[in-house]
Amino acid sequence: MTKRAEFVNAAKGRRVHAASFSLHSIRRPADTAAPRFGFTVTKKLGNSAVRNRIRRRLREALRNLPDLSAHSGYDYVIVARQAALHQAFPVLQEELARAFAEIHAARPGGVAKPRRFATAAEKKQKD
């Protein structure tokens, strides 16, 4: 994934949080192509060398997962946290595997409702 709109769209989907990252996922409509991955590492985490190291660690952990349960036709965005820099590599891989399994686990009641934000008029009416 390379375009900002794709990352923003993925943020509207399901989320799973872990100690070293947050995984966002959304299904692409009418698309059965291979899953796409994106990585977000903010400037709050450090300078460019630190951010690149975190991104490389996450990418390698994802690449070396023995059983990646990513589905075709989905976009995944991994938003890094500071713990991703120093966490043991096997633990990082376990968290990734758990997050992918959890994001596709069936939820009671079917599909989650999309988040809806109150409009200015609704907020004013509340007051």
C-alpha cells in the first residue's frame, strides 16, 4: 500500500491492539487479489533510523511468520508502537500471529457496525 487514502480507509475497519503494534484491517470491495500490507511508524517514536529499524523488524516478523492467516482481498495496516523496537523477535511474531487470528475471528452478532461520528447539529442538540 502506498497511498494515504488506502491507509485512512483501513483505519475504518477492524482493529486489534498488541503491546508493540496495532493492526487495522478492511476488506477491499470486489477484489480477490493478494492481501496488501502497510506500515505506519510515526515521528513520535524516534528519528528516521529508529523508525526504519522498527519498520524493518515488523516487516521481517511478518515475512517469517510460519502460518500467516492474512486473507485475500484485504488491506492490513500495522501501526507501530515503541515496544516494537526492543521486544524479542519471537514474541513479536507471536503477537502478529495472534492479531491476525483475532482480526478474522467470528464475532457474535455478525459483522461489526461501522463507526459513526456525531454531526455538529447532533452535538449541539445534546447540550
